[in-house]
Amino acid sequence: MKRLLLVFALIVTMIALACAADDRVDELIEKAEEIRNYLESYMTKSFEAASVLGNSGELAELVVYSKNARLDDVGVIRQIWQYISDKKVALGVDRITIVNHEGMTLSRSHDLHMYGDNVLHVPSIAAGLRGETRSFFAATPRVPVVIQTSSPIVDGDQIVGGLALDFDTGTNEFLNRMGETFGVEATVFWGPTAVAASSASSYALRHEVTPHVVDTALRQGLGLILEANYAYYFPLRDIFGSPAGIFLVELRK
């Protein structure tokens, strides 16, 4: 009888553990979906901000005026820089870059003196000058991964310039804030390599994901759950719609 009771108790314990594991997986899926929606809300916000800025008559006037001014005309350059610096704060974004119709930079909100280089080769700039407004994930020289939005700057029905607007997502600070908000740990990868992580993430920076995760998330563009680790991976797509990075959500231990 005692043996039967022990067997019964073991079965009950195993069932309870299985149910608890299922609950944790359900929690993981729910948290990951909340975070995907959270990132999507920032993409929508970025898209709307770029659209407003690209249709600003004041900005278009400054860009058109710059065509007739020398590039070393500090006055107009400072006016554009001051305008986008104020808009950066008002729109709640991290950086704004303005170019003329030829792809020559007129201003970067993060550096008054950084202008005059041609960035037509940058996909977001080229898209904006083609009249396309779109949001996507991108790697940048300043921040490993951002939500970036391209947009034309229009004067009536004429495209007079373009802009790229950044919202930082691939930083430890952003992921720590997100982790506190949702009660998870998070890591951002660009390609297979970790570039930013919340403080208690199981991935140290520069740590690479496994070939299975690379194949599923980066090659096939699918989400992946590793139940044993309570980890959820989903792809981050670039301007071409291709999976270029990975976002990892982990339940806290």
C-alpha cells in the first residue's frame, strides 16, 4: 500500500510539474506577443513622425533654400539643424538625418557639424528620395540596431529631399527598460551575434545563437520557442523585408 501511495504521489507531482511547465510556456508566448506589439507600436509611431516631418512646409522651404546656397553657408545649415533638433524632442525620436534631392546630407540632429557627405547609397535614404515612407530594423554606425523610417520631403507634388528617422532599440538601456516593464530578459542580435542585452540575459554580448536558431529565425524568418530554456526568438526584418536580426525574450528565472 505504501508503495502504491508513493507511486501515486510521484504521478501527481509529475502532472503538476508538467502543468506548471505548460503555464510557463503560455506565459512566454504571451510576453513575446506583448513585446512584438510594443515594438510594432514604435514602428507605427516612427512612421507617423516621419510622415509629419516629410510634409512640413517649413522643412521643405529650408531644403529648397539650401539648393541655392553654398554648402558652407552655416546659416541655413544651422537653421535646418535647429529645426530637426527641436522636432526630435517633440516627436520623441533619437536621431533625424536630412538630405537634399541628390542625397547630400544637410543636417544630422546628433551633430551640427556633420554634413556634406553623399549618402545616396544608404537604402533608407534612397527609398525616401523615391517617395517611399517605410519603417524597418537597421544597423547603424552609432547604435547597433534601430527602428528606422525613411520618408521623402515634399514641396507640393515635388520631392525636394529625404529623411531618415531613428528610434534606438538595440541598446542595453532600452532592453533593461523593456525588461522591467514586461518582467522578462531580452537580447537583440544582428545577424547571429548579440549586440545588446538586458542585465540578466543569459546571452553575453557577442554571443552567437545556435545554427538551429539561425536557420529558423534568419533563413526561414520564423519564430522559435525553446521550451527547455523558456526562450522565444523572432526575426527582425530590414528595409527589404528580409530577416536580418533576432529578438530574444526569456522568462526570468
